Amino acid sequence: MRGRLDYSFRAANVDLGARLHITPAKSPTARARHERLYRTLHDMLISRYSGRSFENVVVKGDYDSEANAVLDYEELGRAIVRFIVDVYHLAPARRSAGCDALRHVAGAPEEVSRPASAG
């Protein structure tokens, strides 16, 4: 049935100890933090790859996403994890007066440090 979550999906969440928060369809303001994360992922990571999808068919035009794809789902998953761990968590954030997210959550904004550059 459309609009209902599959039983196996719900069971997997229960097994993982996760709580499901189901927001109303077509209501992005009800999930503003998620939408912001998606935008950040798009702006800082996904848009750098060819073969991506677009926000609507007008922007997509005649672009063939599947023919231009460079990553499969598994590789994309690894890229997202690397991005979050190595880039996003160490990037200065406006909400924490320039402190990176990792130290902001830990409550130690005065201990900001950056990894040494590889070059």
C-alpha cells in the first residue's frame, strides 16, 4: 500500500533500536534539518560527481544521469561517510562561532584544531 512503511523496514528499525519519525508528505518544513543536510551533501559533495540527479526535470534537461554515472550505491555510501567524517565534522560552523562540529558537540570550542595538510 502506498504511504505505509513496509513491515520489514519497521522491523529492521526496531532491531537496530532506532526510532522512526514519519513526517507528512510534501512538507519539507517538517523536516528542515534533514533538508539542510541533503542540501549540504549536494553542495559540498554530490555536485562534484557526474551522473547525478537534479532537483527537477527543467534543470536536468537532456542530461543522461545513468550513462554518466561514476559511482555505484556502495561507493557513494563510502564517499558520504568519508565526507561526513573527514570534511563536515572538521569544518568551521556558523552556529558555534567558528568551532568545528565535532568539538562543538563535545563542548570544547576553545580546543579547535585542524589536521595537518597532506601537501
